[in-house]
Amino acid sequence: MTENSLLAGPSLRRLRKREGLTQAAMAASLGISPSYLNLIERNQRPLSARVLVQVIERFDFDPRSLREDEAIGGVDGLARRMADKRFADLGIDREEVQEFLAAAPQAAAAFARLYDKSHPDSERADDPADLARQAVERWQNHFADLDHAAEDLSDELRLSRGDISVALIDRLREKHRLTVRILPSDVIPGLVHRLDLHARQLQLSEMLGGAARRFQLARQIASLEQRDAIETVVEGANLPTPEGRERFRENVTDYVASALLMPYSRFLRACEQTGYDLAILQRRFSVSFDQLAERLTTLQRVGERGLPFFSARFGRTGRMVHFSAGASGAAFPLEGARWPAWATYAAFESRGTMLRQAVTFGEGEAIPRHWFTIARTIEVDGAACSARRSIVLGLEARFAGELADARGVSLDPKDAVPLGVGCPRCGRADCLTPAPPRLAAQNLR
């Protein structure tokens, strides 16, 4: 079945019942046989474009309802919930999750709603960061219209030639009458950037490095020139709180800035030509490692897909502070996981060194999945302070054979490091790589 195949049996069945039609009557209206309609309703045949057009034309039908599973984050969102330790004894694997969602999307949504309300962290249900993360998850961190718009703008500005910073600064000056000024950190304390419309200035902190400055320039252009498109995406997310909508708006604006600096087709072409060589990609597009890692999780354009990476960011205490699953299908808990055997943590002791490791993990899955991961630290520059973070990129090992950075690493599952379920839920007294007591104590709070 091709990637464009659409299984929409439950939606079509509900529409038929709402209209009070038999399968024979609806099939006649759509110009197909009753047996074919029966197969579609049972998800044994995809809903073709021709039949979909007939459904839209003949019935009061909103095609967006076919993506109702996006409200719970699709398969990835449902798999993340099923990974709860309360279901561990059931051995629910990803295939079962896919079957459940395809066969009964509304029942899956009901389960997700009940789970979210009953989860120990349900008091954080309206946390802006969680709401924004869930919204990004629905789109698998790919916003097609925004990506195309950013790509067109990048071509217009000729960002593939010359000094990118100069082109971005010229755009702000010529189109928006804004000048860029670098200020001492004590002039804009606690900030990395500030837009002063009275002075017609975009003010940037001196603490920002070159890649971070370019990102802020691109971000300001995205905010000014793609405001309506960004708002359309934000409104479409239907987030319940203003704080959640604002956090999601920030995420989407960051997405457009990234797409402007790394325009989709040129970026994907460079990835494929270099074997996704991270060092070359960083230099070619003048971006930081964390900016590159996040962009690699967005390559889901229909007909022009890249490899399905996930990326994550960890603080020095070992707590995950950001996670982008993209189309990887990785289900990693944002809270409570500590895997000291993972190179992600060792990266803090090897400042700036790229550490490569094959691991297995997959909470809630009958068979843990085999991943190739790359980790290194970055220094996060800010107006108030600087902090070190560990960035990890991950890709299923079956896709990693052609990666430049995977050369010399065994991709045999037998050689992978099993990460298990994380320290808080492991309970092994004889662990060879125990979490420090400080980390364990944090998990018990």
C-alpha cells in the first residue's frame, strides 16, 4: 500500500449511518459496488481520491474529519499512552496500536481522553509546553504549507549564496524598515532578543553566537512575513488555553525560521548527497547542531521524504527538556526516564565530541526497537546565563546503513546496548550503570 493510501472505514461508516443509508444505497450514490464499499468500511481497501471526491460532492462531509486521529497524536500519541507501566503486562506492540486506531478511531480517542484525565500528571493537562508538544505531535512536526512558503522566500532572498546574515539584515531593513543592533547583555537583561518598534530596531544580545543570531534574524522575518499562515496553523490546533496557543505559536515560528535557513528541497538533496553527514550539513547551512537536529525531524513532505529521525535535548541533571518524534515513531517519556548507559549522558563528560551508539528501547512494545543514536553537547548561549545541553539524534538502525556518521558502528541488534525501561521503573539491584542517587531522588519527587 502506498504512503498516500487512506484508510477511512469508520468515518465512512458513521457518515452512512448518519444519512440513514444502506451499503447498497450509498454504493450506488458513489458509483461503486456494495462489496467494495463494505471492504472500505472494514479498512480492507483504502479510500481512493475518486471516491473521496464523490463523498464530498454528494454528502455534507468535511474531509478533515478523516484525520480525527490527529487530535490524540496519531499512532505515536496513542503508543506513548499505551507505554504506561500500568499496561506493561499486556505486551501491547505498535502493530496492535495501529490496528486499534484504524478500526475504531473514536474509541481510541475516548481511551486517550480518559487516560489523559486519569494519568498521574493530569494536573499538568493544561501545561502550555505539553499542549504545544501534543499539537506538534499531531502534525508529526511537518507543516507543509509553511515549509513551501519558507522555501520560496529563501529562494527569493538567495540564501544559498553569499553571507546569509547580510541577506537577512537587508530584508529586515528594506522591507520592514528595521535595523539590527547588537547590545550588551546588561542592556537587555534576561533576553536574547527584543523588537523595539519605537526605535525600529531588532535588538540582539551579544551573548548569542553566529548561528543563534542568524536564527533570530530568520525568526523575525518569519514572524513578520508569515504571520497569517502561522495563525492559521495555531487556530487549527484548537488548543484550550491562551498560554498553550502562544507556546505553540512560538514553536511554529521557530519551524518557519528553520525552514528558511534550511529550505526543504535543497536541504534534503544535501542530506542524501552527503549521507546525512552532520558536520558538512552544519557548515553548508551555517546552523548549530541543535538547529540541524530539529530540522532533521521535519522531513515528511509527501513524495519527497527524508529519513525519520527523532531528536531530544537533555539538561545536565539528566532530565529531558525537549523531544521531537517526527515520523520516527519513537515513544520516549518526557518525565522519569534515566538511562545512564546511553551515550546521551556520557556526552556531558566529552564536551563537543560526537558519540555514536546503537541501542534498543521501546516502552510498551513487545520487542524493543533497534536505534542508531548520535549525541553531543552544545553550549546554550543566553542573556542571563549559559548552560550545557546534550542533544541526541536517533534513527531506526534499519535505516542507518548509509549514514556517514554510522560508519564503523555495528548495526547488528546483538551488539546494541539494551536501555530497558529507565531507572525509576527498573528496580535492578545489580545494575552495572546505576543512576546517581541525585538523579534517582529527583525521580521520586
